[in-house]
Amino acid sequence: MKLWATALMASQLFVTSLAFAHGPTPQKIDEKVVIAAPIDKVWEKVSDFNGIADWHPMVESVTSPEEGTRVLKLKGKGEITDSLDEKDDAKHYLSYRLLEENIEAFPVSFYTVSIELSKANDGTEMSWKGRFYRADTGNFPPEQYNDESAVKAMEAFAKTGMASLKESLEGMK
């Protein structure tokens, strides 16, 4: 009887540990800003897939090894590679994905980003949405590669870029 009870308890611990041990769950951001500039002026900047270094302060430089692909050199960090998925000039919509990760430079293992512009009362509303996974996709990631660090990095990249674009376009009036 004692052996049976021990086996039962061991199996319950095993099942319980499986319930808590799981891989990453998708994370997301959804940021918006209103820019006091005409939609065409904002789209001119945003739609230039390889021109992000001109308005995003976290991007030092961009190279394009082939059409629809860009390598971003992040300031003070390393490089990541993006691939353009869709660009619709009529809808003012752009989407891209992470093609080659570098978790030391940016703590995510994969992302997709969509940027969409729409007319707002006093200019243009810019929407920046991201769906992504943390850098370490194991069950127990270190702090610098967990969900929180991935969300923080994605939010900072979107917010910093939008704020800089807003400042530069509103200053051009």
C-alpha cells in the first residue's frame, strides 16, 4: 500500500509540474499616436521600408541585401533582419516580420509588425501593432529574455519611433 501511495503522489507531482511547465505564449503591443501632419507626409516616411533610420532614433543604419529585406543596426547593439510582408499605398498599411533574430540586440525570437495610418481630425493617426515571442522560448527563461523584457523592448521601439516621427513631422510645418 505504501508503494502505491508513493507512486500516486509521484504521478500527481509529475502532472502538476507539466501544467506549470509550458513554452512561451504570444505577446502583443498596440500603440497609437496622432501626428499633426497630412497622411501623405506621414506615409512618405513610414512607407520607405529602408528609410527607418532617417526617423527612428534607435536605428543607427539600414542596409538592404535584397529587395524586401533590411538589416537594422540598432544603436549600441547588434543587427536584426526584417522582411517586408505587405505594403499597400492606398490603405496606408505596411507589415513586416523578423527574419533573422539576434536576442542580444533585441530580446525576441520572432515578431510581426503592422503599421497603419488613418486620417484623424487634426492630422494622421498612426497605429503600430506587434505580435511576438520572447527571446528564450524555453520553460524558464532568464529575466533578460522573458516575456516582460520582450514586451518592454517592443513597446520602447514602437513608442520611440512614433514619438520621433511625430516630432520631426510636426516640426516641418
